[in-house]
Amino acid sequence: MNKPTNDKIGLNEIMKRAQEMQKKLQDIQKQVAEMEITGQSGGGVVKIVMTGQHYAKKVTLDPNLLKEDKSIIEDLIAAAINDATDKIERSLRDKMGGLAGMKMPDGLGDLPK
């Protein structure tokens, strides 16, 4: 009777963990795609709602802002977009950080980089 070697057990464990990680990554990608994040600037006079895939869904401008110079409005819109993008990226990093915490089989960390 053939008894599995330690190498086969180790490889099976690595494959199992890789599949688990892939599933978690797919779950994270789905969560991110469904996210809606609000970025804002000027103390909330400009608000941009973006999806986790960086698509703008809604832009809200305080009516008093329309009295301002065009370049100020443009800068505030850009700042709100950047705020939303930063929030999306932070959220993604936080979610992906959980994957890094998965315990890998002994010896995997010894693989060449």
C-alpha cells in the first residue's frame, strides 16, 4: 500500500490554502465592487459618491458654491474625487490585509522570493 509522503501532504495543504485564499480574494473583490464611498471637500460643500470600482455615481454641490469662481469649484470637485479614491484604497488595503494574516503551511515562507 502506498503511503503518502510528507511532500505530498505538504503540497496538498498548500493547494488547499491557495484555494481558500482565492475564494477569499473573490469575496473581497465582490464586496469592493458593491461598495459606495462618499468623498467630500470644502467641509462638505462638494460630495462625490463612488463605487468600489472607482465609478462616480453622484455629485452633490452646495448651491452656495455656485457663486464661487469656476476654478475653485473645479478644485473642490477634484479634491472630493481624490478623497473618495483614498477611502476606497484604504478600505481595499484593510480587507486585503486579512488575507496576509492567513497562516501558511510550515516551510512556505522559506521559498525563494
